[in-house]
Amino acid sequence: MNLRQRVVVLGANGFVGRRVLAALAAADWAIPIAAGHRAAAPVAGGEYIQVDATDEAALRRAFAGAAGVVNCVSGDARTIVESSRAVLGAAAATAAAPRVVHMSSIAAYGSVSGVVDESAPLLGDLGPYSAAKAEAESLAAQAQNTVVFRPGIIYGPHSTRWSDELARLLVARRIGDLGNNGGGYCNLVHVDDVVAAIISALRLPGTAGQAFNLAAPQPPTWNEYFARYAAALGAAPVRSMSQLRLGLELAAVAPALRIVELSARMLRLSQVNAIPVLRPSLIKLCRHAIILDSQKATRILELRWTPLEQGLKSTAAWFAASR
């Protein structure tokens, strides 16, 4: 890209979107444009646009003069598909033909197992979210000047689900060694590596029309990850959870805590963040024996993956400070 190009970041209020904006603001070649459905703080060196990511006409106006678009929109299955259709349609109708970075997920592969590279089928058969990610990718595959990323578990400071929520579960001894239920692979990728990949995709020639897995090499099992994260948090050793104990957590304790969590959120009680909830979807993920092959991203995007110990150390320090 040429010096000081406009780059629109959709989902600017989210975990990845905020980090992308910060990286663009620190660069000497970009003008970051934060775009979201609700108001946000001013962007350093850029601007903010309030826009509905499912409104193609509004997106066309937002994309005017942009050299790049980063789609970090999250939400339910319907939002994922409709926003992807609108973003890709708006980009195709924009005279500048911006480079679009489309954020997909490991979930698009569905139940595919083993070592998986970008040529594997997108089954999208693990529920509505998985199906939506696969459908959105089918739309992206038909678009011009688009790069697709399929990240695994994005962790790091400020990650609500994969760093804060898991830390609270580990500190509260509500999760630990799951035995056979934790023998699947945890395809971790630090948020800084995701941002680096996005920046490379915006700037490097020859990336359009390609898809990339994003996960650090040699992923640990979920049991190994819980043990290493707990050690970084000062919560080792982890608790060994029998099938009976896990069943009780999922069938009785977790639903009750979920009700408390939702009620506290409705009443805007600050204590809601202290309630760890073990979700059935996490246990299903912990059983999944899939390993993302990210050699393509390493080679073409020239990524240098954050070592797990380094990533866990900074994440644990953030968690301790945030409490």
C-alpha cells in the first residue's frame, strides 16, 4: 500500500478489532477507520464511523476511498452470514476495490480431524456458528481481492473468553485435567500474531484469493494447556476432574451459575466477572483432535509465532492486574 492509506476495521469494538486499530494507528502508512454499530472512543490518527455491518448501502459509503477493509464482525450465526454478504458486496461495488481481510475461524472446518491444511473441506457441521463460518467463507471465495484467515484459539491480554474466562475457571479450580475429555488439541494463536497476519495481508502482494490457517506450531492438548496456564497464573497444580465430577458441573452447577451470571448482568452488578461458568461447548472443543497446519502463513506472511510461555506470562500478568 502507498503511504497513509485508509483502512476500515469493522467490529472495531471487539477484541481483535481494537488490537488491529492500535497497530494501524502506530503505522506510518495507514489511516485507521474504526467502524462499529455503537459509539466508541476516538481513534488515534484516524476516525470513527457508526455503521450497521449488515447494511450494504451504508458500507459502500464507509468504504469510499479505502484501500483496505478488515472484517472482525462477531455475533450470532445470522449476523455472521449477513454481515459477510454485505461487506463483500459493498467492497465489490467500491471503485477503489479495497483489499478485504475476512476473519473466519477453525470452526469452519467442523468435525474434520487430524492435521488440517487450507485445502481441507469446510464441513461446518458443529452447530450454527460452525455452519455460519463455513457459509461466510463460501461467499468470500467468490469475491475479488479478499484474504481469508482461519484462526484457532485467539488468546492474550483482554481476551474475554479464552484468557479471562479460562483463568477464572482455573483459579476457582472449576476446570483442570479432564482426562480423555481434554485430549484434543488446543490450536492457540496469540492475538499479536493474528494482528501481524492481518497487517501482512493488507500490505503484501499475492495474498488476495488465499486462505490461511493461524495457529502456533506444535499445539498442546487442552489438558497440557490448562496445566501450563494454571502454572502461569499461580494456580497449579490443576484439579483432576473425573467423569462424574465433570457431569455434575455441566448438568447442575454450570446452568445455575449461568442464571446468576445473566441476572447479574441484567442488574449491572460488577460481581458478574467473578462467576466462572464451565460451558458444554468448551468440553466438546477439548475433545476435538484437530491440528491446524499453519506452514502456509509462516512462509507467505513471514510470521514469527509468539512462544507459548511468553504469551501465557503476559496474559497471566494482565489477568492479575485486571482483578
